Amino acid sequence: MGNKDGADAGEPHAGRPRNAAQGLNLNLLRTFLAVHRTGSFTAAAHLLGLSQPTVTAQIRAFEEQLGRELFERLSRGVVPSPFADDLAARAAAPVEALAALTGQVGPSRSGSAPPVHLGGPAEVMCTRVLPALTPLVERGVRLRVSFGLSDTLLQEIRAGRHDLVISTYRPRGRSLVTSPLMDEEFVLVAAPAWAERIGAPRRPAAEVPAALHGIPLITYAEDLPIVRRYWRHVFGCRLTAPAAVTVPDLRGVLAAVTAGAGFTVLPRYLCLDELADGVLVALHEPDDPPINTGYLVQRPGSSDHPDVVLVRDRLIEAARGW
């Protein structure tokens, strides 16, 4: 029947990993997680502040201790084995906890602590995140904020360029620590003059798409991702209108629509004040509006930076009121 462990006869220590973990060095585990996360010995060395030969030597020592190869060495980077993937998923949180207990938590915040690198969509960062983090800035926490799309930001956090990222979707894989942060509800809006013209919000839902025909559509991208999703979810039909204006920032879309340029779909949090003041009108209020969940994504190993923990906890606390 063969070896039930799935290891061949030439792998003398194949049965050892389960017990070997009892004597593993915390530094070796942290180096392993850095290589697994970045996919490169060189990138892991940069992330850890070590030399590339030191990282290579530590991974070799770790593999010898476990009795199996963890990474396939390629011309560009490394590819983890299935065992390495499973080990990384199980070890990330305990390693961070052990690092904190043993005091390996980096410099204390006294003006010399490194900044917290935080990325996310520009609108969320400017209207929600930065105001929420103001108390930490007053206490001396330093921030380096980047704007971008989730795909790009998630690639960058895997490469060690960010400590925390707010993503519009849950990243695949188990190498990143991910928590739901906030739900954003989408609302169809226009200035009062356009709402009066089409008889909104009194008009039945089935008539709204046709009523909006000929009114300029304002959006943040040519492929109309938010508006198309709203049409499918609420009206059950395909959006056929092209964009009249595209602005690569939802705050710009909000400004144009408030000025009367046309209609759009926005996250409700972004236009709450305008709706309350009457300068924007919700053209339709469905019983089941589209909802999108934003996720707070943390780079494994970043919990050894105490200010990252402060920022993470503050955002989770603030998001309860968003």
C-alpha cells in the first residue's frame, strides 16, 4: 500500500515535523513566515533586516530540523510546498503571540519607532480612517498612507510594503491575517432637479432604469463596476448606459453629482451629509440594497510592531460606528 504519510522511503525524517515543532527556534519560524509571505529569500531578508545569506542559512537549518524541504528554489524566488502552506497558516498567529510574550516586539514607541504603513481606497482613507486615527497621531504614532486598488495593495502587503491594508474583498489564501471591518451600502443618487424630473423616489423600481435614460451617468471607472452591480442586484437587468464623466476618485464623483452633472451610485457613508442636507436625493430605496464588505488585512509578523497593533485595534473599534 506504500507509505501512509505520503513521504518516500528516502526521506528519513518525514515523520518528525509533528514533534520537532516542540523545540523550534522562534527566529527560524519568523524567517520561514517571511519567506513564505514574500516568495523570495531576498525580499524576506529586506523585510527582516537580515542579509540574504543569513535568511538562506536559517531556512536550511529549519528544513533540516523538520526533515523536509519547505520551498522549491526557482530562478526567481521560491515556491512553498503544501506542507509549508499548511505550516504557515497554523504558525502565523502563535508566532506573533510568542514574539510578544518573549519580548521580541521591536522598539518601543518613543519617537524612534518606525511608521505604520497603511493602504486602502482613497475615499475610505480620507473620510473614515484618517479621522479615526487622529488620537493615535497625537500620541506619537507615525503613519505612512498609500491609496490604491485592492489588487495592487494586496500584492504590496505580501511583498512587505504595508503593515495594514483595507481591501474591498477578502484576499485568497491563508498567508494574510484578514478580518471584516465595515459594510458599505450603495445608494442611487442625483441632485434634486434630476430627481424631480424623473419623479423619484416615488417611481416604481421597474420604471427607474428607463426613466434615467438620457441623464448623464457619472462614475469612477469606464467599466462602471459599482453601477453595474447595483443594476444587477436591484433591477435585475443589465446596465447599458455609458459613462458621461469618469473621475478616478469617488469624492470627485460626489462633487460632480452634487453640482447637478448627472446620477451615480455611491457608498452611503460618503454622501450621508449631502442626503441629510437635501443637496442629493436617493432616487430609489430598495428593501435589499447592495452591500459590500471591507476587510482589514494585516501582514503576518507585523504584530511585533506595537504601533501596528494600536492602529489595527483603533480601526476595529472605530468601524463599529461607521
